[in-house]
Amino acid sequence: MPLLRYLDVVLIVLAAPIMLLIGVSATGYAVGGGSWIVLRAIGVGIDRYAGAADARAEIGIRLGYMLCRLFALAIVVILVRQGSGKDAGLAALSVIVFAFTVQLAVGAVTRPRSR
């Protein structure tokens, strides 16, 4: 189910023309969506790397990535807001929050169940 695994990325790409037609800041949408997609791609590599490590190292690697991703996305929103204005910052924040929510929901639905 690769499409479901990357549903957040698919929705960002499919929603782009619609959002731009209704007047969302192109800069904010592009930077927010682009940064999310780049960090998701890095996350795939991190997951593969962490999967090969022992349990203690895996937890540390995944936690480190999650915190770095959080700070990177926050910095992106702040920089877009300062560089392109409130509307662009709000657009970037909205894209990131939407994508995070979709990724969280998909992860909750598709995660392995314990007995």
C-alpha cells in the first residue's frame, strides 16, 4: 500500500493547483509543501537506517529525526513569514499542519497491531 503510506505527499501535490486557483500564496504553499516533501524523503532514509540498528539506537535515531524535523519545519514557517508576509507564512503553516495530520492518521490506521 505505497499510495496510502505517502498519502500526505500525494494530497499536497494534487491540492496544489486547486489551492493556487483559490488564491493561496504560491510562495507559502510551495515552500511549505516542498519542505514537507523533502523532509519526508529524508525520513524514509532515516527509517531504513534506524531499522538496521539495535532497539536502543533505533529509538534515539527516530527521536532525533522527529525533533530535527519539528525544528526545521518551524524555522521554514518563520522564514517564509518574515520573507514573504503573513499570508505566505499562514499558507506554509497550513500545508505543514495538514500534511502532518494526514501522516499521523495514516500511521495510526496502518501500524502493526500488538496482541
